[in-house]
Amino acid sequence: MSINSQTEMQAKKSPQKEPTAKDKMLRGSAWMTAGSVFSRVLGAIYIIPWYTWFGKDNLAANALYTKGYTVYSVFLMISIAGIPSAVAKQVAHYNAQNEYAVGQRLYKKSLLLMLVIGFLSALLMWYLAPLLSLGEADVIPVFRSLALALILIPVMSLTRGFFQGYQDMFPSAMSQLVEQIARIIYMLAATYIIMQVMHSNYQLGVIHSTFAAFIGALGGLMILGWYYWRKRKELKQYALQSTNQLKISDRRLMADLLLQSVPFVLIGASTTLYNQLDYFTFKPTMISLSHTSLKTINDLYAIFAGNDNKLIMIVVALASAMAATAVPLLSEAYTKNDHKKIATQLADALELFLIVMLPCSLGMAAVAKPLYIVFYQYNITGIYVLSFSAYVALPIGLFIVLSSLMQGIYQNKKAVKYFIIGFLVKIVVQVPLTVWLQAFGPVMATGIGMMVSNILMIRYFYYKYHLDLDRLERRFDGLLLFSFATFAVALLIVLAASSVINLEYRLWSFLVLVIAASVGAFLYLYLCLKTRLADKIIGARVSRLRKWLHIK
């Protein structure tokens, strides 16, 4: 929600009813979901021309691009260091005590820290590039082009976290969108000029494609700076309203922030660490324990870690958006020691996850064939791996939400402990599953590891806060039934179309994808509205949508 509306409520000048925590979660999730999904969709759509312009080198270019981003993500994790999420949590914590000035002081002190960390991370990645390349000289300039983005991204992420602490998700959503648009414009323009006009080598095209991360970060940071400038007077008014009863030194303020950021580093890096394990184990395992050629191994890696991962991350982005909204709200309830409100918010967050993620995950599995062909080209392995990966997106997304909920109630050590247990399970099953299932193996290992962590966290919520599992089970049963109906209808459309037209052509695949996705989505929406299940999860506001669709 906006800072202005919050100020009015704090001053108790508005006669309007104060939004409930669920209203705030829904509103915040809507903004974050819109920003995340649009940016992810754009990040997937650019693949179509980008992949085409590389011609016969498209898989090699994508493999090089994926290798660069896989290592870059580790340095990004180090440079951000969990501080933006910790700032959102701590700002909400201080705001709940009417100590707005403390939260604003925390943000300003953190800016310098993030600038220093960003520069150091960029220098580290730049000079370690030859060592990290594992003997592949082509990867070194790719690493160095990505290192430049590390200078800006920490400050950008910190500012997003600050506004999220006020439950103001609009600037985060807009900056994500602008960041992605700026990155893609530069990326596609540079790739077209290099590959289609200059007819240069694909390595140069990939270098400029990865340098686009710096251009995108610059655009996202400019939007946040403009928004902060617009809200500076309202932020100052907030600080003047503070009770100023909490006396805390700058050193203690930063020490508490760093302490809270450590779990966010590990949990936020969970998918990154899982991907790193795939990066460092898939190729050696396949070379040592199979008779597959090196080219085929690289192509398989590009398929499951690059192509398919980009698409399922669109679905996972939905979970990330919900998690970002839930943390400050739970922190506020925890600060007030309201256990009943915590239990309610936990159930609300999980229901919101289920109503969105179940149909998206199963739906993506159903339309995997036309979806993969539209973004890449016909590849039977890529299609089947994408379908399987879509199911695994569910435990990945659930882990992101549950671990964020754990941190929102200051159970940082347990969140880290449960993550480590799941990651150790992934390590144990990684090699045997890779040998057995090849490209499917690492994906299945990820799903197993994430589910172990998820079960442990749900178990904790149940015993500590009496999470209403009966209520969740009822919602889950209905949503799963409707999601399976969506899956069946979408899959039948794809299969019927495959029997009469050749889906290997991108245009036909696109038309079938639009039809199958639209019919499936409408069916799911109709069932949720008709049975009033959507009302129970989202609230009475969906009645307007039911009336507009003439559903009785």
C-alpha cells in the first residue's frame, strides 16, 4: 500500500476502515506478482529472437550464457548478502513500534555498506574469472561483463527492501519491470547488430547479452531514485511522528541487521546453490559414468539448466512475489506477539500460494510441447524435461514461501537448518539420479531436496502455531481437483492439435499454446468462482468478477 495512505491511518484522520493483514498481503502480492511475472515473461520472450539470431550456434551460445549467469548468481548473492530482505523485515519491525525514524536511519546507514560490498564483489568476480572458468577461455569475458552489474544491484535491492518494509510494493514491481525492459532492449539490439549485421562470432554476442545486466540495473535504480525523491516529504513526516522511545546506536543497528541478513543469504541462495551443484556435478558425472559425447552433455545441460529453467522460473516468480509480501506482515504480527494473527497469516499465505501455483504448474506441464517450441525449437528431450520441471516448480515455490514465513517470525536458525537438511538430501541423490535419468536426474534431486525441507517447515508451523491443516487440506483438495481439470483440458487440446497439424512450426505451436492456456485458465477461474472457493481464499471482492462473467 502507499506510504501516503499509511500516514493517514497512523494519524487516524481517515474514516475509512483500515485494511486487514490479508488485504495488505493480497494487494502487495498483486503488485509484486505483476512486476515479477511481467519481467519474467519478458525475460522469456526475448529468447525467441535471441535464440534465432545465433543460428546454428544457438545451443552453444545459450550454454555459454547459462554458465556465466550460474556463477554470477553466486556473486550476486554475496553482494546482496541478504541485507535487502533483512531491511524489509527490520523496517517493518520498527514501524510496528511506531519507530519510523529508526527504520529510515537503518536504510541510510546501509546504503554505504551496500556500495562497498558491490564494488568489492565486482572486483572479486573480475579477477577470479580465469580461475572460475574451469579452463574455458570463452567464459572469462562473460564473467567480467556481468561483474559490472554488481556495482549497482546491491543498492537497488536495498531500496526495494526499504519500501517493502512499509508494505509498499509498487516501487519494487516497477523497478523490476523497467530493469528487465532496459536489459532486453540493449540485449536484443546488441545481439542483432553483432550476429545479423556484423556476422561476428557468437561469443561476442553473449558478452554483450550479459553486459545488458548492467544496463538493466541502471534503469531499475533510476526508477527507485525517482520514487524515493517523490516520497521524501512523506517519509520525513513519518519520522516526525515517531515515539522516539527506542534508543539504539548505529553500531547496534547495523549489527542487528547483519545478524538478520545471514539466514536470508542462505535461504535466498537456495535455488542458486542447487543450480551450482548441478553446474559442478552434471558434466563430471556424465563424463565419468556414461558414454555420452561432450557435445551432447553440454546440450543437455543447456536444456535443463538454461532453457527449461528460464521458463519454470516464471512460475517460481509467483512464489517469490508472495514471499516478499508476507515477511514484513509477519514481522509486524510477531513484534506485537499476536500468535493468533501469525497462525492466520501463515494459512492465508499458503492458501494464496496454492490457488496460484497449482494451476500454473500443472498448466505449464500440459502445454510443455508448444511452449518449448515457441521459445526455442522442437527438441523432444527439452519438451519432456520442461514438463517434468513444471511439476518440480511446486516444491521449489513452496520452499521459497515457507522459508520466508519462517524468517518473518524470526525462526532464522530453523529455516537454515531445514534448508541444509534438504540440500544434503539433494547431494546424496544427485549422482545416482543423474546416472539413471541424465537431464531429468538433477531436476528430480532438486524436487526431493526441496520437499524434505518443506515437510519439516510445515511440521514446525503445525506444532508451534497450530497451523490449521484441516482448513488447508480442504482448500488443497478443491484447488487440486480444479487444477487437474485445467491440466486435462489443456493437454487434450495439445494432443488433438498434434494429431492434425505439425506443431514443430512455431506459428502453429503459438496458436495452440494460446488456445490451450486460455481455455484451461478460464475453466479454472470458472470452477473457483462457481464453487465460491475463490471467495474463501481471496475474499468477497471476487464477487464483482463473478458478476462480470455472469456466473451465478
